[in-house]
Amino acid sequence: MAYDDLRAWIAALDRAGELKKIRTEVDPILEITEITDRVSKAQVGSGVHARPAGGPALLFQSVKGHPGSQVLINQFGSARRMNLALEVDELDEVAERIRAFMDVKSPQGFLDKVKMLPMLAEMGKFFPKTVSTGPCKEVIKREKLSLLDFPILQCWPKDAGRFITLPCVVTRDPKTGKRNVGMYRMQIFDEKTAGMHWQRQKIGAEHYRERLRETQPGTASAVDLMARTSGGSQLPEGTVPGGKMEVAVAIGSDPAITFSAIVPAPPDVEEYLIAGFLRQKPVELVKCETVDLEVPASSEIVLEGHVHLDELRSEGPFGDHTGFYSLEDLYPVFHLSCITHRKDPIYSTTIVGKPPMEDGWMGKAVERIFLPLMRLTIPELIDINLPVEGVFHNLMIVSIKKSYPGQARKVMNAIWSLGQAMFTKCIIVVDEDVNVQDIGEVALKALNHIDPERDIQFMLGPVDSLDHASRLPNYGSKMGIDATRKWSTEGFSRPWPDEILMDEKTKALVDKKWKELGLE
Ligand SMILES: Cc1cc2nc3c(=O)[nH]c(=O)nc-3n(C[C@H](O)[C@H](O)[C@H](O)COP(=O)(O)O)c2cc1C
């Protein structure tokens, strides 16, 4: 059954032997990162068989400068913990549930309708419900507020300061009223302000642009507005001074909610609904005190405030997912108006940096869960792999069932048109018989199968804000490699060689003799 809150999740981790409590005093400035990084890099096996294991989740119980505070980190940092978080034995179970829901056809008769009832009842569990109060209201502070009260980490030496790294940032679309929950880091500027690092193409940033459009009807063009949130330092003409957008930030909830905030869901699908689907129990929400937004009732810490529409401030550098520092850039500023929290709140956080790290396991979960959804628009997809070294956006390997000439390129274009998959810098398309999870096999077959000049497709378009090599921030080139077998209908006139495979008879013969050969 669903975890009620972060504490129930921590208890479950402890029971599963997946939690290490640390009582030695540690510094939130750099030291927690160094410890967590070493733990994240733990491996099982050795030599060529070594693979990342992620180490345990860590609960630091004595944090320098924050007596009585506790810091939870690496909660999602292994395959087993990611499964535990989503309460499955294998992530494919979640994909299977999604597939089952998508398979629903229009009922043909009474019996069909009756058969759909359990599914409809299950769907009823997904929708969030608003309750009158909850544990996150145990302490309500409207005065003497300070973000510095929390044991927020400075992760890496050249980071611009302390960063909240695992916040669920709640905003509302001013046009449709729909909520969004996104995970966008927040750099602490001082007691009451923090950077709001929603990247240009994310939904929080779009809500912000909608508010801008709303406050200056008919004046600045949409292009100006985009420029303002794309690294331009000029405020667009006509910006209403004092215009605001409400924001709430929930930190520390049950794992399904935290995970939902990173899921690249379409704008119209609310993350609270996704969390309800994942945990199979509605998310309980409470209304904020000072803004018209709702947050999970069980949150450990809630920050309420505003982003001013006429203010941008330099944010970063920050040691990022890529293994490099993301560069300074202009982002909106969050102004704190109220803090509510549980008594003795547990501060939940993560670090990002050179992979493998906790976020790599979260990315893998997204990969598994999104495969059936990607198949809706790309039905020929067999499997996908986003290797952790590709840091989400740099590399996607896909296998396809190829049925017509040029299909690999069609698949590339479809991926570049699909939500946040648009950021994928390099796509390798292979035939269905290649196991994309086996990088060795992919390298062997892909490199053998390409004539680079013929098989590489370049594309210009939006790229991830974290890409430090693109010609411009957020805009650059992408590459697709068609590593499928080439067909005569694609202009390939030479014969294609057979793959070397031993025949079954000889294999069986050697199997029988294997022990006797003493080669084990
Ligand atoms: C640990 C972690 C930190 C992240 N930080 C940011 C960030 O600072 N800014 C950002 O735009 N996306 C960040 N992301 C990625 C977004 O959370 C992700 O793209 C999500 O789908 C955005 O939500 P949205 O689609 O509702 O905008 C982060 C992801 C993880 C796992």
C-alpha cells in the first residue's frame, strides 16, 4: 500500500536494509556531497563485470550548523530502491499498467461496460483530493522567515551557493487554471529569496510566460517575452511593474509525488494525478496559506511565495547532471511569503554530478515508464536505452521493427518532436534484433552498419539548457545515426553479410563436453 509520507518511506527503506543512519556530524557545505558521491559510485561485481549499485539511502542526523535537523539523500539511488519507491518488483510493471489503461477500447455492449467498472473504480483512486489540513501545517510561519533555517547543501566547490535540489515546484496555468508540479532547483540568495531555475521549455516557465502575456495584453510580442526568458537581460516593453506569479514549493513527501515532479508529462496531465496513479491512492492536498495553490498535505516543508514578473537574476554556476558546472544565466527570483512545516522536518535532497548518481536511477525509471507512451506515436519502437553517461538528453539508443525505407529517420524525427525527448542530442536507431541494453552489442552492430556520410542525419532545434557545447544557449544541432541494415529500396545495392552465429548442433555437442574439457 502507498507510503503515507516521507517518514513512512524512510521506515520502509530501513526495514528493507536500504537506509544508513549517520550520527557523525557532517557539514552541508560540500561534505555531504563527497560522502554521497562515494556511496553513489558503489559497484557490484568487479573488472569488466562491475556495474553501478548505488549504495544505500543516507539519513544524516547530525548536520553542522543545524542542530536537530536531519537530511535524507540518495532515496532513489539504486534499482531496488526505485522499485520500492514505486512499489513494484520491476519498473516494467508500471509500464504494463499504463499499457492496460491505454488498451481500453470503446465498450461494445452491456457486458463490456460491466468489465470496465473495475478499471473505472481504479481510475477514481488517481485523482487528488483536497483535505482541510495536514501534517505540513504543524508549524506555520508568516514572520521571521528564513530559508537559511534549513540544512540546504552547497554541493560542489564552484557552486554559486546553496541549492534546494529536490523541490516540487507548484504553479498554475493562468489561462486554464491547471496545476503543474516540476522539479526545478532553487539557489538560495538570502533568507527570503531564491533562484527559480525552470528552464525555458519547461511548464513552470510557460506558466510564467503566460502570466507575462496576461499582464501586458497587446503590447510586447510573444517573441519579446521569449527573449526575456532566454538569457536576454532586457525586460520587454510594457511589463507591468509589480506583476507577480504565485509559486509553492513542497519538499519531502512520499516518493511517488517527488518522482512525479521529474516525469516529463504533457502540460495537461497534472503530476498529482500521475502520483495517484503510481501510488494507487489519491494524493491528499492542502491549500496554501498565502497563495492560491495546493501542496501535498504530508510534505515535510512547504515554501510559499511569488515570482516577480519584472525581475531576473543571475543563477549558477551549479555542478550539474552532465558532470560539468552549468553556466550562470538569468532566471526569475522566488520571494518567500510563508513557510509551513512538520515538527522537526526532515530535509530531503539530492546531488547531481558525474554519473552514476541518484538521478540516473530516476532517469531509468522514466525511460521504462515512458516506453509504452512513446509507442503510441512511434508504434515500431521495440526498446529504448538512455545510458546514464548520456545524462538523459545526450544519447538515446532505440531499436525498431523496420518495415519501410527511411523508417529510421522517421523515428528520429518523431523522437525530436516528442516532449522533452526533443532535447536528445544523439539518437542511434538499430534493428529489432539488437539488444539496446547491451552497449557492447550496440557499438559492434551500429559501427559496422553505418556509412557515416550516408547514415548520419543532422537536425537543428531546441537543445537542453544544460548543453554547454551548443552554438547558442537552448539552440543547436542534434544527430541521428541510422544503424539499421540498409535495404535495396534505400539505394543500397551491395549484399548484406550474415551475422556469425554457431549452428545449434555444434553448440549442443560442446555443451555436453563442456565439463569434461575442464575450462570452467
Ligand atoms: C534532481 C533533478 C533536478 C532537476 N533540476 C531541474 C532544474 O533545475 N530545472 C529544470 O528545468 N529541470 C530540472 N530537472 C528536470 C525536470 O524536473 C524535468 O524536466 C521535469 O519533467 C520538468 O517538469 P515539467 O515538465 O512539469 O516542467 C531536474 C530533474 C532532476 C531529477
